[in-house]
Amino acid sequence: MLSSRHAQDDSTAVHWLALFTALIPIVSVHITYLISASQGFVPWCMPYIDSCASISATGRHGVAFYLFKGTMIPSATSLMLFWFFSARWLRLIGDRSHFPSVILWVGIIGAIFLIVYAVALGAAGETLRLQRRIGITIYFAFTFFSQLLMTYRLGLVATLPARIYLQTISYTILAIGLCTVALGLLLDNYEQDYENAFEWVAALLIHLYFLIVWFVWKKNKLGFQLTASDA
């Protein structure tokens, strides 16, 4: 069994944080897609299959622009806190290595670049376009790397039934990443016909990872007493 500190009246239950980290981006992106499609800024389609619009395109125009930007920065803040408590969780269940700190800081860097991306979204100019590209790439890469490291460490320090789901998601995302690199080299029409669909699928899986962690934290009633040293 996974041992964890049960939330008490004087501790902060953190499972809600994992739920918010998972759901805010998922709900926001799908709502902004529906708004953008209804206003004619992106086509009606199944973006996970048809590759008809990028995630960024859903939040560039109209009402969706304000909703997308207004949710991405809180999402980044939630993500930073998630990695903070994830590092504490790993130490709590017996990880005495340097990995919790690595996971924390890699995850925070990813979250910072989500803010970089969100700030530049919708702005004109080649420099800001490059900023958006760098921001979203580092966000996805660093967030996934933190997830992969956390899954690896959980496999060593805890008997966690849900670990198989975390591993499945992590390895699927890794396979998608390798597949996109291969297709990008082999197909001239990769960006036009496939890239957006892969982006949608990878983004969904990354945030489903947090949903599984929410289930684990909730089941184990994970909570922490915050002290002055945590500020």
C-alpha cells in the first residue's frame, strides 16, 4: 500500500489542486474551440482526427481570445503549485534522492513558458510568433519530462496501483513525440495534415496525467501542513 499523510483539520488537502491543473486547460481549450468555430475563426471538425486547427488558433480571435488568455495564466500558476506539492509528496513516501527537486524545477520552467506563450498569443510580428513557438514547445517538453521523471520515481519508492496508468500515458506521449519527429522528416505534408492532430492528442494526455494524480491524492487523502519554511 502507498503510505501518505492523511489530511487533518490543520492541513491543506491538495488533491483539488491536481484536479484544477488537469481540468482548467482541457475545459478552456475545448470551449474556446467551440466559440471560435461558432464565430467562423476555425472550421468545424474533429481536431483530434482532422488536424483542422491548432490549439493556438482556438484562442487568437474574438471572445475566445480573452477566455484563452484568462485561463492559461491561472493554469500555469496551478501547475507550479502542483509540482511543488508533487516534490513534497515524493519525499513523503520515501524518495530521498535529488529527483524531487529536479522534477519541481523542470516543471516550474515548463509552467513559466506557458505564461510566455500565453502573453504572446494573438500578437503580430515574427518575434512574438517565435516567442509563442518557443513557449509552447518548452511548456510541453518540460511538463512531460517532469511527468516522466515522477512516474519513474514512483515506480521505485511506492507500490501504487495507478502507476500503470501513469506509465501508459507517459509512454504514449513519448511514442507520439517520436512519431511526430519521424513523420516530420518523411512527409512533406506533415505540418499541414498531421501536426495539429498530434498536438491535440498529446496535450489531452498530458493533462489526463494530472487527473490520475488527482485520483491518487484524493484516495490517499493527501494533505500537508504549511509552515513558514514553505513560504
